[in-house]
Amino acid sequence: MSADPTQVLAFDPSCHIFQSNGCGFEGPGLHSFLFEPLWGDTNGLYFNKPMLLALLGSIIIVGFFWAAFRKPKLVPGKFQMVAEAGYDFVRRGIVYETIGKKEGEKWVPLMVSIFFFVWMMNLWSIVPVAQFPVTSIIAYPAVLALVVYVIWMSLTFKRHGFVGGFKNLTGYDKSLGGVLPLVMTIEFFSNVLVRPFTHAVRLFANMFAGHTLLLLFTIASWYMLNGIGIAYSGVSFVMVIVMTGFELFIQAVQAYVFVLLACVFIQGAVAEHH
Amino acid sequence: MVQLAAEGKENPLVPPWPELVIGLLAFVIVFGFLAKKLLPNINKVLDERREAIEGGIEKAEAAQTEAQSVLEQYKAQLAEARHEAARLRQEATEQGTALIQEMRAEGQRQREEIIAAGHAQIEADRKAAAHSLRQDVGKLATDLAGKLVGESLEDHARQSRTIDRFLGELEEKAEAVR
């Protein structure tokens, strides 16, 4: 695997199957997720394509909601209606369902922001020219997971005090008797250490894998576009289309799952310990 | 894998800090706008809309209640009017009957009156005719008798007494025959 961190295109476009110039198939890999900085130096400050997409995505989300909700009307226009439907989906469909209306109301803005942010970052994957899911760079899911984690932890200890919060996180239950220390250890490990990690990695890995698959079929379509290979290329291209549709679905699902988990964490924090 | 982990930049699970900062910044932009301005905006409108809808429903309910009461009122009034009309009709019928009865009685009375008057008139006429006849017959008879006996029987007192006596006899005869 050639790990050229400065590579911009995911593959060498001059290379085809059955050519005598000796080049081979270069599959996608980690190098596909590394970008030459648009500005600066990778050792210090720099600015690259995912960063640009992240900021651009933010502006798009803000722009969308700005246009829809800046001067909202009692009788909504089409645009406002669409935005309201999205807002209502997160509010009722996720937050109220998990945390409940009374406790959840306060967390609606955060969850709505996370949902649309994650979804937008995922959507970049199939936006022409951009064609890269920002969330397949671990930093972006990690930041979001960290925000949720900090809120979750501070809320837990604020609600239940230090001891109560600890009991809440470790699933303290007297009736367990002898196995209680073991359960508490596992629960502590699972809740406090593993959860934020899996929270971030779940999103990252899904988008990473999805993008890799798309790349694989795209590169293969191009690579096999020579001689008899054209037939295989066609199959591969059909897969590109199919996977793009599938990615569209996965992007929304992952945004949903990410927010759902965040809500479940917070619900655990505000809930009375069982 | 060990090699990748050692290199850091190559490990996809180790986030470089500039990307963390940009990620956080991007998210804060979204969260800031949505949480501080746009979502409160839409929440206000959603609340207003809910109130408007609830208010509308209340208004509709009030209107329906009012319509119901007005309908009841109209129905009551209509029933009353019908009742009144029936009563009036009944009264008119009764009055008509009474009037007809009265008129019939009056007619009967007038008829009888007219008949009675007619009878009296006939009686009076008869009497006058009889009286006049008696005078005429007396005069004719006297004239005739005077011519026959050649002497004037113009002495009124005598003449009248004789005629009356004669006619009285005649009437008596007629009475006797009848």
C-alpha cells in the first residue's frame, strides 16, 4: 500500500487493466482519507478539504435553517414546512421518545444541531466534487462524542451528586450481592470508558467503510475500462450506483443512531437510578 | 498495524488536533445559530400556531353551541307560531259557525217578520177593499134603487142606515153559508 499523504485524487486515472505499462490496481486504503493541505503544513497549522467541507457544511445547515426559521410564519411556506418536519422528527421522534417531553425539551436544540450536523457531514460523501464524508475522519465524530460525553458526565454528577453519580454510572444495585463489585467494574468500564469511544467510532467506521466501498467500485470501474474488462467495469459501475443509494440511506441512519445514543446517555443521567 | 500506530498520522483513530478544533468550530457555528436564534424562533411560532388552532377550535365550539341554541330557539318559536295559528284557525271556525248560526236565526226572524207584515198588509188591504166595496156597492145599489123608485134617496142618513142594514144582512148570510 502506497501511503502517500499528499495524494489528492483517490487513484491514478491513467492506469487501466490489460495495459503493458506495468501499473496495477490500486485499491482504496488509509491513504484515501489523507489530504494534501490546501493551506499550511501537516506538521503544524493546516487547512485541508475535510475542514473546508466541515465549515461549508455548517454554513449550509445554518443557511438552510436561517432561510426557513428566520421569519417563521404561522402558516408555513414549503421551505419552512420541510425544515419543521426535520426539526419535529428529531424533537418528537428522538428526544421526546427517549428522554421524555419534560426533561427532553432542554436538550432539543443540542440534538437537532447534532443530527443535522452529522447528516450534513455524511451527505458530503455523495455530493459531486466534494464526494467525501467528513465524518470518516475520526476527529469530527470524536469532537461530537466528546461534547455529548462532557454533557452526560457533568449532568450525571450534577443530578445525583458525586456518590450518586458514581452509582448511576456503575449500575449500583444492592440486590446483586456478591457479584456487585464485578458488575460495577464492568458497568464502569462500559459506560465511562467504552461508550464515548464506540459512540464516535460507530459513526466514523460506518462512513469510513462506506466511502471505501464507494471508492473501491469507482476505482475498479475506471481501472477495468479496457478491452474485455469493460463488461466487468459495467458491473462495477452498477455497484457504484447501488452503493451510492445505500450510502444515502446509511448516512441518515447513522445520524439518527448517533443522536439516539446521545439521547439515551442523557436519559440515563437524568433517570432515577434503578 | 503497529507501524501505523507508531506513525500517528496514518492511524485513522488518532485525530490530529487542528481537525478537532475545526470540527468543534463547525459544530459550534451550527449549534450557536440553531440554539440561540433559529429554534427559539420556530418554537415561538409553533406555540402560537398551537394556540391559534386551539383558539380556533374553541371558537368553532362556541359558534356551534350558539348555533345550537339559536336553532332550539327558532324551533320553539316555530312550534309556538304553529300552535298559535292552529288556535286562531279553531277560533275563526268557531266564530264562523256562530256567525252563520246567528245569520240564519236573523234570516229566519226577518222572514217571519216579512211574512207577518205581509199578512197584516193583506188583511188591511182586504178590509180596505171590503170597506170600499161596501161603499161602492151601497152607492150603486142606492143609485139603482133611486132610479127604480124614481125618488131621490139622497138623504144621507137614511140612505146609509138602509145600506148598512142590507149589507149586514148579506154578511150574515155569507157567514151562515160559510
